[in-house]
Amino acid sequence: MKRIIAHWTGGTYKANAIDRRHYHLIINGDGSIVKGNNPVSANAAIKKGSPYAAHTRGINTGSIGISVACMAKATERDFGNYKMTKEQWLSMCKEIAKLSKRYNIQITRKNVLSHAEVQRELGIKQNNKWDFTCLPWFSNKILGARVVGDLMRKQVREYIRTPNSAIVYKPSAPKEVKRPSSTLKKGSKGKLVTKLQEDLILLGFDLKIDGDFGKNTELVLSAFQEKHGLKPDGVYGSKTKAAIKAALGEKLKPLPLVKESLTAKAKKPTAGKSRTVQKPTGKKSLQVQKKNFIIIIIEFIVRLMKGK
Ligand SMILES: [Zn+2]
């Protein structure tokens, strides 16, 4: 025999006459095993006119058909009153383990598979078979033929290793999507770097916004870190991120005009790195000075006109 194909009957928890005609083995609701009418050998070389277990469209030769008695009136939305139980599932996997040993069948996707996998794995069209695309004893969701198939093979391998194993394999939780690291350092490029450069400019540092974390960005960031009591390594990690956020929060607080020019002066970055780390431009304080200067001029002109 070449392969084992696993099904469910679409009936109740008890194998009936039709089931016995179509499968070699049927697993009842309580996990007990029922033998079908036809021996496995009847499917080894199918002869015209002689009975065999017709369980899978177009590929019965060399195929052992095993089936779980369950899923009567089940739909993909509502699995109904005869959901496949865990006992049945495990009992089936145990039987597949025995059969694969007896017939020397390797546990691969092409050799030991569910009906729902046949079309994809063997390229033989089936009519929308969904046995097995779900594990009703595990969840009410459709998990997919390959997920369930892989799990079946895993469980079968376990029973081959340890026939009385108590391990029950369940689908693993969906893999967490790994988000790209938010750590930026020299050599980093892209939108996050642009955002960092913008933030540093907002904080009064002089920097070109180019989305390229070069030497300047590194030095400016180091200066920021040193000023905020962080290790000045020029690497933008979670601590630096938090410090920048906090500093921006403070920066965005409205300040009285006069105080603003004072803070701008106070924000002079540490000396020593001044060649590349330029001091804050203090554009705002310049504007304030200009404004004050204009007021003085106007006052002067007014005084002149009054002839004082
Ligand atoms: Zn089937």
C-alpha cells in the first residue's frame, strides 16, 4: 500500500453500513474501531467487478481509507451535533501509526494525508472536501487542511515512537508578526530616521533631515543623550526614545515669550562636540529680539516726532 487517506463519514457517531462499504477502518464516537467490509488488500490492485473501499475520488488504488464517524449535517459555519471528538482523533492517529508500520508507509504529506489535502498534494481533483480542515474538539474555527494534516502527522509520529503516549498535539498559536526593531543607529535609513531627525530639530538641534542616520545624527543624538543623563552611545533605543518623547512634551508646553529666549540660550549643547553638534539655532529668540528692536525703533521715532 502506498498511502493512507483520512476522512470523516459525515454521519453520526456510529459507523453504518455505507461507511463499512467505503472505508477500511471507522472510528466510532467512543474511539472504538470498526472494520469495514473490504480488506485493505482489496485496494492494492483494484480489479473490475470485485469490491473495494471506494473512499477517495480517483485515487483508491494503493490507498487505505480510514474514517472518523462524525460530522453529520455539519457545515463550515456550524459543526453540528456530531462534532469529531478528541478521543476519535487520537484513536484515528493511533490506527494510522499502526497501519503505517504494518505497510511500511513513510509519514509524509503525500503518503499520510487527509481527504482535504488530496487535491493539493496529489493533484487529483476532489469536490470541496473539508475532512479535515478543522478540529472541532479544539476550536470552532476552520484551521485549514495543511495545518490539521501536519498536526495529524505529528501525532502519528508520536504514536509510532511511543504507542501509549499521552501527548496530545494541538495547533500552535498563530505566530506573532515580528515587528521591525525600533532601534536606530548609524547606518539606519528610512522614515523612522527622518522622524528622529525632525524630533531632534524640534528640540533645537541643527541637523539635516535626510532619513539617513549618519555621523551627524549620531553625534547630535549622543549630545541629546548626554544632556538627559543617558549613555551617550548615539544609538536610538527605547530609553532614548522615551527621553525624546518627554523632552518634546516639555518643549511643546507653551512658555511665556521672555522665558523662551532664556530657555533657548540654556539649551546650548555641551561643549566639545560643538563642531558637528551645532547649538540650537534659537530662531524664535531671534524673532523676539527683532520684535523688541522694532518696538524700540518705533518708540524712538514716535519720540522724535513728538519732538522730545
Ligand atoms: Zn472524505
